[in-house]
Amino acid sequence: MRMERRLLTGWGRTAPTLATVARPRTAEEAALLLRQAGERGAIARGLGRSYGDAAQSAGGIVIDCADLAPGFRLDPAAATVTAAAGTSLAELMRALLPRGYFVPVTPGTRNVTVGGAIGADIHGKNHHADSSFGAHVRSLRIVTPGGGLRTVGPDRDPDLFWATVGGMGLTGVITEATFGVVPVSTARMRVDTDRTPDLDATLDLMSTTDHRYRHTVCWVDLLARGASLGRGVLTRAHHAEVADLPRSARRDPLRYAPAGRAAAPPWAPPHLLNRWSVRAFNAAYYAKAPRARRGEIQGAASFFHPLDAVAGWNRLYGPRGLVQYQFVVPFGEEDALRRIVGRLAAEGAASFLAVLKRFGAATPAPLSFPMPGWTLALDLPAELPGLARLLNALDEQVLGAGGRIYLAKDSRAAADAVHAMYPRLAEWHAVRTRADPAGVLTSDLSRRLML
């Protein structure tokens, strides 16, 4: 198998560390790597879209899953797919949509692997209706240091299965998964859009209408202040039916052809994204959005993955990269959400990728991030003065409200805060110890957070 020393970061491009990157082609080769890992251990890696340090391991082995028997099998009768861990959601969508199926959950990028989707228990715009990716997984094949290749599922060693869902790769190397897919009639979405004047109007509209839609998300202007605090653009959608399409599109309703990708410049100067440039962008974006529009037909790629149209968009944040911060607070803790949005506005936090969603039912996974409540995700330039102080203060607000932050986005939280946010951590750790008694599976994230 191929092995090389490489400097790795997450998508945020912060905290690079050097590791030996290996690309096994089989589960047996992955097991061999776990047996040969030294004291710095090993961790699996997909397409590197975790924002922080979850898929890197300084001085250890990083197992690149791209060559792990790529491909998938569709079972139309059961509406399931069995896919290798290194298969990306982009590959699946290209193959499944023309056959009338859609992935059960997709985050804001399709450039994530099946293994990564399970390890982070990803969520999408449909969490309020369909929960997270782990809720749709029927079985996993996983290589553990303590037991070799195993097959687990919700009804087959469920403790290990649910510890792996959302377990950030720390219970084993996923090699294959079987999960449900969604039958669809077209490759397009029927989208309703509303512009909301402030945060309270946003929360009210989402609370009273989300149950009517499969997918909802609200972009929030975090630089708006005063009476406009938390104003947003709310988009809600269903998969379009053939009758919803223009006549010209009905001849090939399942055609899926994402637009060609533009490329961000290979280098961007420091401070390109600052409170003044982002304030101008936010004001223009809000003003351009329709006050109320119904039934717009959009392609799946445009609705779910607009940023995928720009290759390397993370470079726009300059050489020091970006920090993505995502938290959830339970329903009933809307005042905490208001305080956080108010603090971000008062600080002039320059985020133009801030999105608000409502979460529905959680999975049984002890380290899964989503819980019923409100989740806000935002990006901030890593070079922002006072960023550590600001995010530590937000952690306190989130913890005080009984919420948590998303480990797949985190690059800077303190271990004691994360331990308090995840009260089932000891339960998860007991299962992890059974699967990996020698602590072979380790990452920069797990060391930093003492997982």
C-alpha cells in the first residue's frame, strides 16, 4: 500500500501536523496498519472536510480510506445502498439520482465520504424530519484494534454500533456500510423563500412552518444589530415532483448535472474577510433575497451544496485559515440563542456563512451532536482578534443552556467544557475501551479533548 509523510490540516486550515499517510486497499490492510501503529496510534481520514483536527494525528498513522474497495451496490427492493467507506456522497448522488434515489442526509458539502458521514453522524437541512445519517444506517463493517473485522448494527452489538456513529473514528476503521436511500421523482427541489426582519420573526416562522417541509435552513446576518438583530433568509423545500417542473425539464426529470466548479484564488491576503467586507456582502445578500417567493425550482446541487461550486473556497480566509463554530441549544433555551447572536453582533464577528436550523429527534449515539433544539453554525477568520476569548464565552453560554458544540467542526474547545457538554462520555468511553483496549485509535482532537 502507498505510504508517505504529509502535513495535514482540517478544512479550516489551522494547526497543521505531520503524519504518515497510508492508503490501504482492503480491510485486511487496514487491520495490519492498526497492528503496526506505534505509540502515536492511528486514525482514519476521508476527504478532510472536518474543519478542525479530527482526522489528523501528529507523529502517527493517518489511514486514508479512498482506496478501500470504492463503489456501492443499490438494492431497489429494500431502498438501501451498501457502499465502501471511501465512497463520497458526490459519487453516490451522481449515480443514484438518475436512478430515482437520493442520499438520506447530506451536509452543506457533498464532498464527504460514507465513513466520515457515519463517524461524524452528519446532519442536514432535513434533521427536523429525518434525524441524522446514523438513523438510516442498517449495518457497518468495522475494523477494531481489539477484535479485527466485525459487522455491527442497531440490532447487532448495538453498543459498539452507536459508539461508532458520531464516534469520530475512535472505535474502529469503518470499511463498508448499508443504509437507506430516499426514492425521488426528480433531481430538483421545490423551494419556498422568506426574508425575515429579525431573530424573533425567524424563530417564529421556523417553529410554525418547518413541519410542512422536508428541508429547511435559514441564513442569518450576524452583523445586523438593533431592530434587525438576527434577520435572515429562510429557505424550505421538498423534492420536486415531475408535475412541478417546467415542461422542458419533464423529458429528463432525473438529470443531475452540477455546474462546473470555479476555483478560489490559490492565495488570498490576510484580512480579506473583515467586518466591513462581510457587512457589505450580508447587506447585499439580504436586500437581494425575495420577501416571499413560492415554488421556485432549483437543482439539487444548487439547493444543498452552493459552496461546492467554488473549489478551495476555504482559501478566501487567508493564510491563517478559518474557525467553524457550531452549537445546539435545546428548545426552551431561545434566550440563550438570542444572547449568543447579540454577542456576535456586538463583537462585529465577520461571518457570512451563518446558518440556523431546527433539530428533531436524536439518535441513541452517545457522542452524536444533534439534539432537539436550535443549531447555529458560523465561520470566522482564525486571525480575528480576541477570537479565543469570544468562543470561550460562547461555550459557557451553550453549556449553561444544556447544549453542546459539534466535534466535527471544533478546533479549539477545552476538554473540560466538552466533557460537560457530552454527559454520556463515560458510557461511550467504556465501549471504546472494549473495541480498542490499547488505545491505538487516536487523533489530534482526541488528545486535545482527552477523549
